[in-house]
Amino acid sequence: MDPHSIQLPREILVGNGVIDEISELCNRLGFRGKGLIIADDVTRKIAGDRIRENLSGKYFTSLSLISESSFEEAERILKINHDFNFVIGVGGGRVIDMGKLVATKHGVPFISVPTAPSHDGIASERVTIHTETEKASVRADAPAAIAADIAILQKTPYRLIASGCADAISNYTAVYDWNLGRRRGEYYSEYAASLSLLAAEIVMRSADMISKGMERGIRNLVEALITSGIAMSMVDSSRPASGAEHMFSHSLDYMDSPGLHGEQCGFGSIVTAYLQGQDWTRIHQSLKTIGAPVTIDQLGIDQETFVGAFLEAKNVRKERHTILNEIDLSRDKIVEAGRVTGVI
């Protein structure tokens, strides 16, 4: 087995009011000099300004607002900001991703401060970049630390919370597909796979608490997303949390689907689990309880888009072996799967 390096956060803070501990966290991590805070117009008001004020007694900071997640945006930020010793990303998926990318390009550590539990990139070394024609997943350095303030995350628009739940639950089918790849000689980590499945299990068991907005449910979701990100970092790949259901989601992206990433992955995992011969009913019920889309109407697509996305999914990442490579997937087969699972 070839050796590989594992990047993990040195410290993870989860709890109410932890963003007010950012200065102490930077001190414990040994940070010196100037910090760069990356946010957008919304997240600056939610937490960015507060963090900058918290750091003002010991660190000089600058604030950079982003508008998209792209290589060009990273270069723009680096042209404006030349001298900084660490980066703090304050926001949702694209802000966290841009923070990781800028920090990696500049060779400095990164602190992840999520304002929405909508994705598992909170802790991973994966970055989603938008190009003119597609979304690409690239590698960056994993966060040196994570500060997840439950008081802030609990106030997130519920659709983003439900999307994060769906993203975590989709690990259930991703690990199955990873195991199929393992049979063809692909590297597979029992430990990372177990962590990924644990994240999905915790969210499914917490579905009722999450739907009621209970603090314990939101905390479980946040910790599950962090766990999922760590599983990916352990194997330097998105494999523990990305299988056919994610390829289906990427297909939908090319078709300009109105769904969020997590929503599409959770929805895709219902049909993927059916194709895998797994218990799709538990996924369906968990997503329904949480309030994530479980029908094409709820996801905002029609039957033709649904079928077309599944037919095209196996071509999204041809190097990644999934259940879609194991079965003769025809239009009729997809329609049948959709009708049996109730998504159409």
C-alpha cells in the first residue's frame, strides 16, 4: 500500500459563542502577524465583523469580500492582499472553499468558521471551484482549526440546514460505491469508511430533532459534517462521501438545476440506494422528516431531467467506479427506480 499524508485540524471548537474565542484560538495555534478574513456581504454581518473586533486587541486584520468561488477570484484576493500570516474563512460553502484555496496558495494556515451547516467542506481539504463550463473539485490544505458556533448555525435558513443533512446522509450510498471500487483494486480505508457512515447514521437518527430546530440536533449535524470532512482528509480524496449520488448531482448542475448541492445528493442517494439493493426507504424517510426534497417536484426538476441526469452521471467522473458501472442502466430502468422509490 502506497504511503499517503493525512492532514487533520489541530483544534475544533463547537459550541455557543465560540467565535468570541478566535483570538485565543489563534494564540494557541501560535499565529503571529496579520490575518486575512474572507467573507461575503451577508456573512461579514453575521460573524465577520465580530471576529475582526475580537482579533483587534492582538492581531491586525484585513477583510476581503468574495462574490464567487473560482481561481480568478483567488488571484484577485491575492493581488489585493500581499502580506498576511493566516486566513479565516467566515461563511458558507463558497467562502470556506475560497479561504482554503487562498491560504493554500499563499502557504499559510486556515481557520474554518462556518455560518451554515450546509456542506461537509467545513473540515475537508476539498475545494469546489466554478469554471465557465463546470464545477471542479480540487485539493487544498485542510483547515488548521474549525470554530463552529452553534448559536449562529442554529439561525441558518432552514433550507441550508436540510441541505447539509442530505449531504451527510448521502454518505450511505457513497461508501457502498467506494467498496465497489475497492474490489477493482482501488485504495479503501475501513476507518475512513466507518467515519463516513457514522456521520450519515448520526444525522438520520437526529432527523426529528433537526426538523424541530433543537440545539442538540444542529450540534449533531455540525459534528457529522466535520466527521465526514475528516474522513475525506484521511484518504486525500472525496471518495468516502462521494459516489453515484454526487455524480447525479453534478449532472444536474450541468442542466442548471435549481437545487442545492446537498439537496441533489440526498435525493440522488434514494435512487442510488435502490439500484445498490440497499435500504432506500430509511434514506427517504429521514430526508422527508428533515424536510429535504424527496420528489422531482420538490427538487424543481421534471422527469426528463431526472432520467437524463442519471443516464449521464457515470460519464461525470469516468475514473470513479460506482453502481452505475455495474448495472445496465436504461431509461426504463431509471423510470422504474423513480416510481418504486416514489421520487417520480
